[in-house]
Amino acid sequence: MVNALEAKPLMKNAISSAVLTTALLLLASPAALAMAVGDDGSHGQGNSLAAGGSPSISSKASARRVITRTRRTRTGLDEPALRSSAALVVDESTASVLFSKHADVVTPIASITKLMTALVVLEANQPLNQTIEITRDDQTLNKRTVSRLTVGTELSRGDLLHLALMSSENRAANALGRNYPGGLAACVAAMNAKARALGMTTAHFVEPTGLSSDNVASPEDLAKLVIAASQNTAIQTYSTDSRYMVPVGRHMLEFRNTDSLVSNPSWNIVVQKTGYIAEAGKCLVMKAIIEGRAVVIVLLDSVGKQSRVADARRIKKWMEAHLSAETPRLAARRV
């Protein structure tokens, strides 16, 4: 059996949602999963959940109890030992699922929500230079949060998008939703409609910030969201900027990216988003170029303050090690 990492990379910039959906449906098949990771079904717990019906948020408790350890598949490929309860790694150009762990389990997604908020706001084609005021409606959200955007702050729609994606600013995201054509309810409706259009069958949104644990999706569906978001140049730019300054009151305030990897020169990140609420744990999604391949990484409910970043590094190191190891072997086959 040829390992997914041995497949010849196809230099494409995008993948249709239909192709990715096909790949993920194959992953959901127990037979296909056995072929991909071995007869022991070491990544198949999510599929056993699916066999009894659609996975639910309650499945996350069982996912937490799984002891993550390095395993060896029939292909001889060591798998990264991750601390995230659910994870998915997809080679976008070939739609190959390189790694999967509870990828069909539906769970709260926290501020990963803001990728969808940004998508529908940008698709509404409202002026990015239009001024929007932060109001008490943006202050009184359903969770206590810290924000430096005081009530009365006026920023452009573009600045609010920048802060929502880069610094995960909740008041910025809520203000964007309030000022969507038709208001907040229309924005949420557009988010759910966009999810359906992308084939995100497990996704559901109730507000634009991610503070509600009722905003849910599976890693499989979040991979589709990341791919869609990565096609938008504004989302690319805003989400990967390391720092940005905006006027708040009489002062210029600097905001920084919640993902430290964007400042690491060894990473080539196309789009990214972090997230955290207690119900979701630490989350991180991204599309990055690794060894010349466009790779989508989804990490949910990671244990520990820095574990989501550490897991991303483990995946990158894992891919680099095995791809570099395969290069001489592939070259020898051509001789």
C-alpha cells in the first residue's frame, strides 16, 4: 500500500469542496479507514461513533479519555503523538487525509467561528472603509471577555475584520455581525447557509464570535472552512499579520496575533485561526505550505496552554522527516 505521504504532490492552489468531501467520506468508511491506518483501527474511534448515528458534543468526553501514543501502521509510518483530542491533516492538492483522530466528532469550535464570520461579511461586499462604532451590545456578550476596544471606539470595517481574525477580538466580530445587512440574525443565517453551501453538514452557528459553545462543527467540516477561507486574500492577509495598530480614543494601540507561529520564519502559513473557550479547549486551524505541499491542519480541544502550537510543530516535523526520507527512495525507483 502506498502511503499518503509518498503520493506525488500536485501543484494546485485549490481543491473543490466536492473532492474534499469525497475524501472525507472515504475516511468515514470503516473499510477505507482500515486500509489507511491498519486493521487495528487506531484512528477509528470517531468512525465507531458514526456507526451508531451522528456524533455529538458528548462524544468529546470519550475522546479526552483516549491515551494518545505513537503508533506504527502497516506502511511503517510513525504517527505524531498529539495532545489535541481531535485532529485532521489533509493534503489539499490531492485531497489525501494524512492523519485523522476523531475527525468526525462534533465539538464546540470557539473563535474558529470568526473565519466563517469573515467569509460572509466579505461576501456581502460592504465597504471596508465604512466606520463602525463599538457599542454596549458588543460589550455585553454571553461570556466575560477582555477587550481593549472600549465602547464608543470607531474603526473601519476592514480594521475590525483585521482584529477579529488576527487578535480574535470578540467585540470586533460582534460589531461586524451587527452591521451585516439585516443585522445580527441575518449574519448568523448567512453563516449557516454558507456552511451548507460548503458541505459542512455538522456545522451550526448561533452567533459570530465563537463565545457560545453552541457554535459547533467536526474537524472534517472545519477543513472545508479553512480551504474556503484561504481563497480570500483579505482573510489570508488579516489572519497571518503578526501585529497591527489602530486608534482607540486618543492613543494608537498595538494588537498582536494570537498564533505565535505566524512570526516564525520556518513556517509558511496561508491562513490560520486560533480559538478558546472552556467547552472547546485550545483550538488551532491553518493552511500551511510544508515541503511544497498545501496542508490543512485542524487541532481541537488541545490540552495545555501551548499544546496546540506544539501539536502543529509535531505535525510539521513529522511530515518533513518522512517526506525527506522518502525522497532518496523515490529517486532510486526512477533509476
